[in-house]
Amino acid sequence: MDETVAEYIRRTVLKIPRDEIKMMLQKWGFLSEAQLQTLNFHQIKDNISQEVVQLCEENSADIKQAALLDIIYNHIYQNKRMWSVYQMRKTGEELEYFDLTDFKKKFKRRLRSALKNVTITFREYEDNAIWIRVAWGTPYRQPNQYKPSYVVYHSQTPYVFISASVLKSNLPLLCQALIVASNYHDIREMELRSHSLNSLKDIVFKRYSQNFQTYCPKPVQGRTVEPESVDLRIINENRSEKERIQRLNQEAFGDGPQPILQFAQYKLETMFKSSPELEVLDKKEPFRCLVKFSSPHLLESLKSLAPAGMADAPLSPLLTCIPQKARNYFRIREKRGLFPESFVSP
């Protein structure tokens, strides 16, 4: 077994919590049950990793087997990576039968036609998710196994979730391989990012319920209040205001927990308003800006603004409908044909 493969396996084992090493090695399936029985999982992890490497040497492990162990680790600890959502588009509405073998062959052929030194590993999971691990090299260097890109593609859907390596220059090659292998025409980032892969899936697959605002504020009617009832009225009004905020928050965000979204952005376009003395109003071009949101838990942060007294209820639909805005933004770009040329298949 190559020394670089042995070192990579050792480092991968060291990343795994000691109580989970046996479980992950069983999922890996490269070592036999008899070999696993010889391992002492109660010693320090460095000694465990050395014993695992010795067993892998007996089985002549290669880099593809080591990459499979890394996929298993990242599948279980997927929240350690930052994921971005991409949506692909066909030229027509035709549905095609998905052939996994054909998908793998096309993906590898397309990627290796552009870059020879690349390691590509696939693993399928029960939810129709195909996990793809790509370790990138250069024309003169072998692939760097410690900085791979990860792709999660659900067959029969246009959505792809990508956790890219630090080499962003390889992203166009990765997107080209995806659209060729899946028989799509182009691909576009939806500008939704999060460490929670499952939350991004909930958003794009519409697996969570979010109500949309139908509330229209009513003007407050003038009334006369007796002095002796002021304190009681204040207490009642405070209670009523809390109940109102809670009700409007529920209408805007729904009952369940929000998906863990950590980044969102979309473009706004509106007419600029100013005093008649300024000449800005003479120009017909709209005012454009790019709005970016980021937070460890963006949607829950927005949901807490009104109860914390930091914003009036109901919140603007521009805030409560961020996931929907991202989907609409992609559709608008799609209708206008605004897609990066490097991400469009020939």
C-alpha cells in the first residue's frame, strides 16, 4: 500500500470520535469482521489508527478505498462543511430514465477530459442521494486528498448541493461534468448556503411548511380612557400585543422549527424617491441593490426579531420569504437566459 494512502487513512481515523470508529469501519466494509475483532478500540486513537493502517496494508487498500471512508465520515458529519445549492435546467420538459452507471461514466469522462490528475469516488445512499467526492490535482501534481470537493445529487431532481474545496477555479469544471452527466443544459447557484445540508434540502424540496402573510394592519381608533383603568388597560394591552406578535409570527413562519439557513442573498430593484428639487427623479432607471443576509441560524433570527422588540410585527415579506425569493430569483434569471457561459453545456 502506498505511503500517502496509509497516511490518509490514519488521519481519517484520527478525525473520528473513538466511540464511533468501529461503527464507521463496519459501514466502510473494507475490513472483515474477523479483522475488526482484532482491534482494541479502548486504547488511544493514535494506536487504533496505526492498527487500522496495518490491516489495510494486508488488504492492499488504494486511494479509492480510503476516499470511501472519507465519504462515510462526511456523510455522518456533514454539518462540518459549508453547502451551497445549485439548480439545473433542461431545454425541454421531457423526463428521462436515470441510469446511475451512465451518470458515473459521463461524469468521470467529462472531468478527466479537462484534468487528468483527479480522484473521483461515488457512494449511493438510500434516499436516492449520490455522494460524489472529487480530489483535485494539477497537470503536474497528484490530487490533494485533504481538500476535496463534495457533491450531493438527488436523481430525478434538478438540485445539486456542493461543498467546494478552496480551489474555486475548479468549480466550473465540476458544474460542467454535472450537467453533462445528468443531461441538463445549464446550472445556476441559488445563493442559499448553510452548514446544515438537511435544512437546505427541506427548503428546495419544500419539506417544511411556511405560511405567508395575509395580515393588513388596521388603523387604531381613538378612544377615551378613564384614569382609574389606565394600569389595567396597560397590562391588558401588553398581553394583547404579545399575543398579536405571536400570532403574526406563526402566520409568517409556521408552527415548526425553521430550516438552518446561514446565508442568503437576492437583488432588489425599486424606484428611488426623493424631493422634487433633486434631479434624481428625472432619471427613469430604477435603484438596484444586492441584499445579503448571514447568521448562524438566519430564519430563527428573523423569527425572533418581533418578540424581542427589535422589529415591528408583521415582518416584511422580503424577510420572511427569503427561501421563496431565492427560488423566484432563479426563475427570473432563467426566463431572461442569464446564466454563466462556463456553466452551460455546449
